[in-house]
Amino acid sequence: MKRTYAEHVKAKDGTGLGMWGILFGPEQHLKREALAKIREEARAAGGGEEPSWEVLDGPSATAREVLNRSQTGALFGGARVIVVREAERMDGAEQEALAKGVGTLPPGVTVVLVTGEAGDRGRRRAVRAALRRAIEKQGLAVEFRALNVREAAAWAVKRAKEMGKTLEPAAARKLVEQKVGTGLGEVEAELEKLALFVGDVDIIAVSHVDEVTPRLVEEDIYRLLDAVGRRDAGRAVGILRALLEDRREEPGRILWHLSHTVRLIWQTKLLVERGWRPGKEVEEETAALLPQEERKNALREFSRFPWKARRTVQQASKLSWAQLAQAVRALHGCDLAMKRIRGKVVDPAVALELLVVQLCTGLEMPVWESPKGERVLG
């Protein structure tokens, strides 16, 4: 059986104790809550006794180990739960072998696979289809998809109430849309900080969020590119300097965010011109035009961070193909200059300022001139 987390919460058939289960999807905070609930129910099922709770790491776990443990009940009775963390990182052959072994479990035994969803550099991975299908057939698969802005804001209001605070709807939206994103772990951590900040005050307002919570780096990058689209060099350089000085962001990190955002805008402009809109399915022919590497694919990014889709569509409508092409060349030149491969400017912050001026004005920057006098545009 397969269902979403929302469907799982509403279901009347428990949490899946006594069977195989898999918790997958990018929303990690809700997975942790689901595991905690499984532990509570396992304790209740054992008459209040602490369940036998074993945790295996996916990268080192084998099918034989999981299957052998799954066929043995708790030593002193009660419930026994075997958790495999980062299950998607199990060796492929071991996953295939485990899929063939999924079957009936002894009374009181539960096996739960939990995916971490992120590999090196944020690249997402997935459990093998054969293993997922075997668990769906024999037990329960629950998907924890990324929440959109509306859902995350509603969750934040509810969580704040549990903390004894009233989070204004506008403050909740600002928190998830411009500050920390829709990941609930980050939202909860920020709510705890805000609750401490307001002290005895019952209401958390927009002003509190503005005062306590720093803006997302990505949001500032979008604001910078908004200024680029308007050819407002003064505004763009001001935003850059605030990132460097007030936020103390590293120049290399800012360049990475700029490059990544321009890549998203390029793909989004292509998608929109071919009839795509946020929330709409993409034709296979169009999807094939995008980078297939997951960490570079705009659609994969939007599935994890839905709030970025609307923001990037807005940006794509403001920047022309000529501006985007110029931006790609300029970003490449700045990267070479910051790495001291080509160019005369030693200070990375100065290189970034010259980059921003070039993006806004189209002027050639001396930073892209090689020591031998060869001019390199971007």
C-alpha cells in the first residue's frame, strides 16, 4: 500500500506496526515525527515496555543482515523495530536481494526503511523500484513530499500555537517564503528562536521575523537579479555589498548562488516558452532538453522547493535570452578571475562587483583581461 503522509495521518489502520514499511521523500522533519510515533506505538503494543529498537546504516547494511534480524523477535518479548536509515544508499545488488526477501514477519516485528534523499552535493537518490514495489505490496510506503509555501506556513502557525504563541499569517508566509524555506526542521528551529525573542508577548509579528530571521541567500540573489533586469547597477551593487558585509557571505558562495540561479532561470524560460507553468506536467520532449543531472535540473529543484518555481518564472519573464547569454559568459569569466586562472583582479569581492556592473551595463570589465593583454568577454 502506498500513500502520502497526509493520507497516512488520516488513516485508521495505525502506523504500520508488524509489517514492512518505507518512509521516503524530501521532508525529513515529518519522517522523524513518524518514526517517533512508531516508537510510541511499539511501546504501547508491548504493554509499556521499551521496544527493541535497532538502527542500521544503509551504506553498510546488507540484505542478509536485515532479513536475518527481521526473523527474530525481541529477546524478552514486546515489540521489535528494525530501522534502516539512508536506505537509498544501500548497494544496488543488496537492494535487489532485499526486495526478493520481503515477506511475512514474526509477530511483533517491524522493519522500516527511511530514505535520506540527498547524496553528495545535494544530489538526490532513490530506493530501487523493485524494493519499493515489494514493500508497497507487502506492507506500507509513505511519501513525505516537500511542502509548498501555503502548507508550510499553515504548519508554522499550528506549531507556534503548540509553543503557546500566535504566529500572524503574514509572518508565517514571510518566514517560509523569504527567510528559511519550506523545510519544516528549519522552520521549527526558527520558531523556537522567535518564541524566545518575543518572551512574554503572545504574538509573533512580521516585524519580529524581519528583526530576528535573516533573509534567505537565494532571495537576495533574486533581488540582485531583479536589479540586473532593470539595469540598476547601483541597486545591484548595494545588494551584493550587503551580502558580503552584513551577511558575511563568502564571495565564492555568492558566485555559486548566482550561477545556480541563472541556470534555473535559463531552464525556466525555456519551459515557459514551451507551455509549462508551475504545477503543470512537462512533456517528455521538453523534459529531455533540461540537464539530466539531478542537482542541475530546475524541475527537480522546484519539486524540493516549490516556492522557487513562482519566483523563477517571474525572473525569467524579466530577463531576455541575450541578457542570460551575457550572464553565463560573465559568470564564467568571473569564476576564472576568482580562481586566478585568468585576469588581473586579485580581490574576489572586487571581481564580483565588476561582474554585477557588467551584467547591468553590458560594459566589458578589465577583470576579464588576461595578463598577456588578451581580452576575454565574460
